[in-house]
Amino acid sequence: MEQIERFVEIDAPPTVVWQILLEFDAYPEWNPFVTAIEGKPIEGEELRVRIEPPDSRGMTFEPEVVAAEPNERFAWLGRLGVPFVFDGYHEFHLEPIGEEGERTRLLQRETFRGALVPLLFDRESIRAGFDAMNAAIKARAEEANVAA
């Protein structure tokens, strides 16, 4: 098993961050890592996700939404072929911070399991992708929060 966790603190409440996170149609405008998502953010639904990790080959996969808890948690499970060959559990956690919950701590985490993880896992590229996406969602959410 391999896991990557990246955090960012955002000067906007979880409601603003959640809205941006689930506005899939806008991903090509701002998201340098997850460049496209098609589908509905509803538990049990299948998504079509395109990722473009820095300095690595992009890929499209079709994970299942396993959690969609408004303003708190969004997660999917993707598989390469059959279970336990190369599984990726991706999740976003939004935690309100500050006295009034006017800020958000965003955690982006991916847990990889399966026989091909040692061959296919590229920690540095994925970490850089998470950091780029976190910085982009921070900028977009803070801009939206100021405009509101």
C-alpha cells in the first residue's frame, strides 16, 4: 500500500470550496492536475476522470463515487482492471477552521493498493499534481469568496 496526503488552508468557507470542487464543467479552466471529470457526484455513480500529472503520462479512468457528503467529503475508487491489481482510493476532506469556520483545511489523499503498485506508482509526480491542484483550488475559492 502507498498513500499520499497533501493539505492546503484556504481563506474561504467549506461551502465555497465544495462548490468549486464539484463544478466539474469548470475543471479545464483552472485545474492543472484533474483536467476533466464527467458524471454526477452522487454515491454509486461512475465518473470519467482525466488526470495530467506533471512530468508523467496522463490517463483517463472511470472510478465509482463512494462518498459525497456535502461540504465535508468527496471520494472515489478507481481500479485498473480487476480488484487488487491497481486500486486508487481518492478523497477530499474539507474541515472548517477559524473561530467562525470561515476558512477551510482541504486534505487531498490517495491510497493505492494492488500487485502493480510497485511498478506503476510515481509518488513525486502525483504529489506535484496534488500540490498544483490544491494551489489552484485555493486561488479560485479565495477569489470567489472575495467576490461574494
